[in-house]
Amino acid sequence: MDLSRRNLLGGAAAGVAAASLPGTRARAASAKKLKIAVVSDFSGPYRDIGGPTSVACVEQAIADFGAKQKGYDVEVIRGDHQENPGVGTALARRFYDQGADLVIDVPNSAIGIAIEGVAHDKNRAYINTNSASSDITGKFCNAQTVHWTYDTYMLSHSTGGAIVKSGGKKWFFITADYAFGHLLHEQTAAVVKQMGGQVLGNINYPFPTTTDFSSYLIQAQASGADVLGLANAGKDTVNSIKQAHQFGLNKKMHIAGLLIFLNDVHGMGLEIAQGLTLTESFYWNLNDRTRAFMKRVKPRTPDNYPSMGQAGSYSGTLHFLKAVDAMNNMKDVKNGAAVVAQMKKMPTDDDAYGKNYIREDGRFMCPAYLFRVKSPSESKEPWDYYDLLATTPAKEAFMPMAAEGCPLVKA
Amino acid sequence: MLMILGKPAPLLFGQLLLGIINGSFYAMLSLGLAIIFGLLNVINFAHGALFMVGAFVTWGLLHYLGIGYWPALVLAPVMVGAFGLGLERTLIRFTYKLDILYGLLLTFGLALVLEGLFTNAYGSSGVSYGAPDILSGTLNLGFMYLPVYRGFVVAAAIIICVAVWFVIEKTSLGALLRASTENPALVQAFGVNVPRVIALTFAAGVSLAGLAGVLAAPLYSVNPGMGTDLINTVFAVVVIGGMGSIGGAIITGFGLGIIQGFTEVYYPAASSVVVFAVMAVVLLARPAGLFGRAA
């Protein structure tokens, strides 16, 4: 009952939603209370790219913001979405109902998009830092949502474009058979064709039940392609690359992992990962500011260095707190659209991502970095895995708003 | 080039071989399950998790103790078997007298606990483990390049399967095992310690999962979810082969590996479903499975 009543109120108008939570306002009288909910994978395949390390990054952002000194009492709560959109949306709904001012992180595009709808219904802020789908700021965009970190457009253009430029013209794709895989494959194939390359074949394999890719690898090899495009993520990518090495594919084809995180490279080991080209928008060893960030956050997550999604949760949380502080009106924090509008008004600046901004459609605009994975002998310290090959400026890294079909922009 | 149903023949030969390789994992895992079910009447849902533990133990032996692949091939199954023995003595034996569902629920819970513990300790992206030097590299077979290690896995799996089948079906030890489960009271009257026989049988079944884990470590990403990914297929293999039929599990394991291999060429999207489609057809035609004795 309560849920549906809140739903109605939240959808009706921003001010009404704020008024429906008198308890929070009363408590806020002494310290300015904020609640941030990290909805992520804490037990499944994306735990290492989100999970506890994302929580560590959110906590680091609160510390770096100086919440205590500024009179804020920020509580961080967490929920495990178990890679299930039903569980994920129920969690987000419950957290918002319990007074969460922000939901952040959320790996897995299906869940990331589903929670966008919840944020809109409840009119609360939502920063997705860990899903890939470019539809989040495309056809599903709304006034409560910001998409941080990366998307499928950025990955396909940065990694795909660079490989075609360096002579990899004939591609064969191995694609995880669900929305994310299809989008990544389609967008990369479009880039390849646009730049004069050819797509010789694509195989959609069943997700998430596939562990052996040898059959697909043999078919890729037989196709005569010179680039193997992996439109998948996580352990699937690790398994495909590990097995490609067993069949000697890496000697004949260039392997392009279209979505590989630092943590995947760590799991694979440099012996196997060396030479891969991949795109991330953050790397801890990129510059002095990222190294300073890493030094601060490391005690909170000593065994798992943050990759771009987790660093995105740091950057996003910090910017959210700055926006709340700038609004200087705790009542408006319960108005998600107002908070996000404030976030869009202010340029972002933090150690992990540097100086950037948020576009009208909710797209966080940051440069995309193309990396090459080092060989074991080139790696000088733990987690020293990448060499920077190229930087794509933010304006080119993301899809132009006109092409996205975001209803916010038309209005 | 010779074409078969629109696909080049060399590609299909390759698939046949790959199917046999995958089938050897199905066969080894379903063998352990079939032993545990056939002799103890326990549906061991923790089998996949114990396979994962076998792979992690292999990695751990190298990572922490510097013990390489060959000793691990013996040590890891023994350690997993000992762990299984502990589980049987402390938990699983209490389900023997209950409905079969209790054993299933207990082992399912154990699988979740094991996976959770390993995820907590080692994260979800897994750890890396390479093949021993002597088995790395590829062989040119003319129609495809075969990684030497995969060839080794097939050979090892066939030897293990035949040996286990022989012990259980053709030796006096096997006869004792079968008798202990068919009529424990009578066998006990002959002076045999039946609970011990049953515990050791469970340990042996589980150590087969551990052994498959060692063989899998250099092939696949060693991660806490690796058992779950396989276990559903393996259960289908056991059901198709006939619950508890040792020979059925082995033949079906290889057979389904091959069917899946061809599906991956002709219609990849169906490759995980095909096993269950076969299961449905077999159960309609022969409810006890291909090699099962009708209850």
C-alpha cells in the first residue's frame, strides 16, 4: 500500500515527494542527513568491478568532500542486486522509500536501465557508473539520471576505431547473446564498416551458460578475419581470451576485448592479457591526480584496485555532494530532478577523472583512454598493467545528442 | 573443399574433436554424480562447487606452496576427497534416512556457502593458472590446430572413466560397494563396516569432481562460479544416461559434448538448450534414461 502511494506521489510532483517524507526532514534539523545507496553485484560475476570496492570509493568521496566538517551526516547503505533486474529494482525502490537520496553504481545494463525508471517514479537522483548501454542517456534518458564512466558507443569507437586505423580491417565477432552484447557488437560493426573495414561474421553465444569458447574461436579462425572482436564482459571475456591463446589465435589475429576492466586483466594475469588493446576512462596510474586518489583509497580496498566504474562511483558521489552543498537547501535534495539539474550546472572536478561536465541528456563527458596491456616484464609494481596509446576527447568519445533520441533534449 | 550440410568438412572434424573434449568434462563430472546417486541415493548439488574447489586447490598449491601441476593432479583430488569425507560424516549422512529432497537441499546449500566463501576470499574475476610447459603449445592435425593440453585432457578423462567403470562393475571392491547400498544389513552381517564404505564412496565421488577441477584449471577461468556454469548440463547428462548408471553417464557425457559441438556450428544460440531438448525427448521415450533400469 505504502509503496503504491509513494509511487503516485513521487510521480506527481517533486515538491509533493519531498513533503511525503516529514521524518527525514525532522531528523535533518541537527546534522544535515544524507543517504547514499550502492546497488551493485556483491556476490556474482561483476563483484570485482563493482561490489565492495565501489562502496570503498563512495566512502572515499564522502571523506574527500569533508562531509563531517561541513555538517553532513552521510550514511552509505548497500544492496546486492544478484544480477537480477527484479531484485535490483525492488532494492532501489526500497532504498528510495527508506530515504535514500542517491542510488549509485549498478553494473549490468538490464538492471541499470530498470532502475532508471524507479528513480524517475520516485523523483530521486540516480547515478549509473557501471552499466554499458548507451540507451541510458538515449531513449531511456530522464531528468533524474546521470550516466557516468563509459558506454557502448565510447567503447566501440575508441577500441574499434583505433584497431581499424592500425590496419585491422577484417573483423569477426563473438557476442554474448543479450542486450549489452548486441549493442556493443552492432555499434562496433558500424564503426568498422564506416571506416572501410569488413565484418566477416558474428556468433551470438548463449549467456551466461557458456564456459567453452573453442568452437567459436575455431570458426573465427576459419573465417580469415584478422581481428577477433569480443562483445562480452567479465569471465566470458577472460575465458575467450584464455582459450584463444590455447588455440594460438593470438598469433594470427588481433584480439579486441571491447569491454575489459583492470580487474579482468588482474584475473587473467599478464602472461595471457599482454598486448590486448582496451578502453577505460580511468586508470589509477594515469597521472599524479589519479595516483593521489589511489593512494588515499587503497587502505579501503587493498586487494582490488578500482577500475573505471568504481572510480566513477567516487567521482559521481563527490559531484553529487558538491551539488547538494551548492543547493544549500536540504528540502530540495529529495527532488531528484532538481539535484541532477544542479549537477549539470556545475563542472565536475576530482582526482580520479579531472575536470569534466555533464551534458543535458545526463551523459557525463570524460575522455576515453585507449590502453595496451603490458607484458609481465614491463610491469614494475602490483597492478601496473597499462600503457596509454591514445586519448579520445569527451566530445568525440560519446554519441552526439542529436543521434541519441533522448526525449529530454527535444523538449 | 568438401562441404557437409553447407559447412566445410575440416571445421566439422574440428567440432567433433572439441565436442569430445567438452564431453570428457561432462563425463568425468557426471561419473562422480552417478556414483554418489547410484550407490548412496544422494543428489549431490554441491558437485559443481567441489569441482571449483578442486581448481582453486590446484591454484592454491602453486600460489602458496609452489607445488606444480603434476603433484596437484594427485594432491588436489585427495584434498577435495578428504573434505568430502568430512562433509559426509558431519552433515550428509544424516539425510540418508530422510526423503531424497533433504539431501538435495543440503548439498545445494553447501554449494552456495562454498561459492560465497570463495567469492569473498578471491573475488569474482578469478585467478590465473597456466598449463604445464610440457603440455602447452599446439599440434597441427591438418584440419585444425589442437592445443596439446586439450588432447591430454581427453586421454586422461577416458582413462579415468574406464578405470572407474571397471572398478565398480567388474571388481570385488565394486561388488562390495553395490552390495553395501542394496542391502546394508546383510553386508554388515558379513562383518563389513558399511557406514565406512558409504563414506569412502562419497569421498571417491567427490574426489572425481576435484580431479576434473585440476584438469579444468589451465583451460578455463578459475573463478568461484565455474562449477555452477557446468552443473546444470551435468545433471542433464546424468538424467539422460539414466540416474545412477555409471556406463550411461560416461557415454552420454561424451555424446552430448559432441551434439553440443555441432550445434555450436549450425545454430550457436541453441547450444546450451540442445542438451535439455535431448533430455526432454529421452525422458518421453525412456523415462528411466538411456541406460537406466526402470524403477
